[in-house]
Amino acid sequence: MLPQSFPRPATELASNTLAFETTPLVKATGFREYDARWWFGAPGSSKAPELNALGVEALGLGLATLLHRMDVAPKIVVGHDYRAYSLSIKQALTLGLIQGGCEVIDIGLALSPTAYFAQFALDAPAVAMVTASHNENGWTGVKMGAQRPLTFGPDEMGKLKEIVLGADFEPRPGGSLSRVADMRERYIADIASKVKLSRPIRVVAACGNGTAGAFAPEALRRIGAEVIEVDCELDWRFPHYNANPEDAEMLHAMADAVRTHGAELALGFDGDGDRCGVVDDEGEEIFADKVGLMLARDLSGHIPNATFVVDVKSTGLYAVDPVLKANGAKVDYWKTGHSYIKRRTTELKAVAGFEKSGHFFFRDPIGYGYDDGIVAAAAVLAMLDRNPGKKISDLRKALPVSYTSLTMSPHCADETKYGIVEQVVADYERLAKDGGKILGRAIRDVNTVNGARVTLEDGSWVLVRASSNKPELVTVVESMASDADMKALFREEVKPRLAAFADVGAYNQEI
């Protein structure tokens, strides 16, 4: 007998109470632009949980309700990343999905791209991947989609939020659960079927003890690489650093491993395997946007009139690169976020999409259109294989010179970050209209598709936007002049401008 109603979730509850065990908890801010992400709790932490098991069940029932209202066949793949609590969260989510009449296919421990691949392999229109990606231990979340290879954007997330927080559920009969035990093997075999190296490239695979450790080394070996494993043992405590190939600590560890082992490059993967970071043979960290530029140069050489999509955090070199121009390639700058770039890449039928954060989106014949760190790694190795006699540092040095910062994120509450960005956008637009200058240079353009990307007359630029999945702002700067100028753009322009807002806090890292 199906329940006639499901209790309305609370948005705040004290833990270790009767209410916490009997009432769903779903904090409203967990519904972000294109992901759902909450603090679930970690041993020793005093931070209050934002989600409990009953709240996850409510999320599953809400997702099932949304799928029916979208007229999507209620057949959904579920998987989970390697954290102490992820399996139990997936089980609670599954219980809600079944109550909502969904045919649930559980693929077990998975990467996000493994779950996306399973949508194609199992002919399932929907996906719900339990993962907090690169977030610290104690976070959880769900990446969802209902139109492969796309994932939810603001419209779908807004509707899901309304259903869950408003308890607007529609329990239905017909729900079921089945399990597929071999999806890891099928996923790895598919990657290996598309790339075969002509020589055993010696590569470091760094996984930060995240889920990718169970997938990436084996996949790279299958395509013919000689793999040196670094922090590939699964350990949900993340004892060395968080698995985030955009973070300086992980990149430095990758560089050290390249030097120690004499590797040709290092490839690093985030916690759920949908991002890839690269360090070259000289131990130089190559930001993902410039890896994308290298790949775009290579691919546009044999794919006529290729289109590439890049996010607004990416280098301005795409717009002026002589090789891309000679090859007739087009570049479209779009909103940061895996859901946005994935959708834009599909809409434009682009060869690939690239994000500075390390999300790479390859369409046929390389990939299926979704972000996959291991497919990206295979593409990088294939590019190196197609350029005999050249090291990846040679390909890096062949790019035009620019000086790009790390991605730096000051803390800023979810409740205030968008308002602050709106003010920053307005201030930059006013400055440009009034003929103002930044460090002595006129403003050429203010791109507001995602925050404010302010391009100066020499092609240098600064970016301020709101993080889509954390209580943070995001800042990046790039200079076409020098490293010192790049640092000045941050220290003398962006940082003081943001410091004027009381709600902007400490940065996760600075230059």
C-alpha cells in the first residue's frame, strides 16, 4: 500500500534529536544552479547537517515526480561515489524513486561519467549520481539528468526544489529495483575501444584517493599507457588532499611525481572522475583551458570548420589563436558550469567543449557529449601519440604566451553571493560606459553571460562570478603582458573591489 502523503521537509533541524530521525531535512540552499549539494556531516565536525536520510528519500520521490511531469520514461540509472555515507544515501534516494514509480537501475560504485555512459548502454533516459565531486569529506549531492547526455539546469533544479520543499509529491505504483554489476568493465572497455596508443606513454595517474582510483589506472593501461599510480587507493578520509585537479596542492603532488618517476606527463582526476588535470614532462601545471586549446589545435587540423565551446573562465587565447584561425575553427564563450557547457556543446554540435575547471566534453566520435575525465585523459594521450618526437611541454610552449591565475574563491554566503555579483557587474558596466580604465588600460568588453568577464584593450581580462555549487565567489585573471601584471590585476583590481563587500570572506587560495 503506497503512502497517501509524504511529510513536508524541514529546512532546518537540530541533529541528535527525535525530530531529526522522524522528519525529512532538506536545506533550501542545497538546490544549486545545476547540481544538488548539501553538508551531510563528518565525524568531529560542529557544522549542522543540511540533509538527513529522510530528506534524501524525499529528494528521490521529488525527482520521480518531476520525471513524470516532464513526460520522461521513469527509467533511471543510479550510482554512488566512494565516501563513507554515499551508499546509504543512494539507497535512501532509491527508496524515494521507487515510491515515485521509477524503474531504478543500480550500477553500484561509479564515476559520474560511468553513470552517464550507463544511460546510453542501458537505454535509460534519466540518471541520478550520488556524489559531492571534489568537495571535502562530509559533503554529498546528486547530479541528475533526464535527456542524455544533458544534466539538469536552473529550470529543472527550480522545479525539483519546489516539489521537494513544498511536499508536492505524487507517489505511484510500479517502482522497481535491478542491479547491473559489470558497468565498470563495460565503461572501461568502451574507452579502450576508441584509443590505442602506438607506444607505451609513461604517465602518472593521480586520483587523490577518490573514486577514480578504481577506474582511471585500468582504463589508461587498456589504451596502452605505462601507468604510475599516485594516491589511487580508495580512502574516503582523503588523507593527502582533496581530489581536485584545479587545486594547487594536488597539482604540486602531480608535478613531484612526474619528476620522481621520469614520466612524460601526469593526469589527475577529481572525486567523481568527470574532470582531468594535466602536468607536463617538465613538471609544469597546464591549466585545463590551455590543454583544451592544445586539443582544439590538434582536432581542428583534421576536422574542418570545427566549433569549440569554452567557459568564461578560460583563456582569451582561443579568440586570437593563429592556428585555430588558419584551421577555420570557431570558438564560443559560454557560461561556466558542466551543465551549461554540456548543453551548449550539444546545441552547437561542437566537436568539444572545455572548462577551465577541467571538465572536457567530447562528442562523437571521441565521446558521447558529457564530461568525462578519463575520456579527456585518453584524448590528451592520443594527441601526444599523434605528434611523434614532441613532448607535451613542446605543445604547451607552442601556444601563444599568456599568464593565467589559479581559480581563486573567496567565501560568500549562498544567500548574498548573487546580489554581490549583480553589483559587481553593474559597477564594471558603468566603468566601461564612463571610459574608465583598469591598471591604465581601457575596457574593450564586459561579457555578462556569467558574472562579469572584463576584457581590456590588450586582451587581458578579469572575471568575477558566483560559484554554482559552493558558498563562494569565483575569480580568475589573465594578463597578456607578464606574470607580475597578472598578479597586479588580482591584487590591485579584483581583490580590493570585492573587499568592499562585508560578506566576502577569506580566499581558498591566492596568487
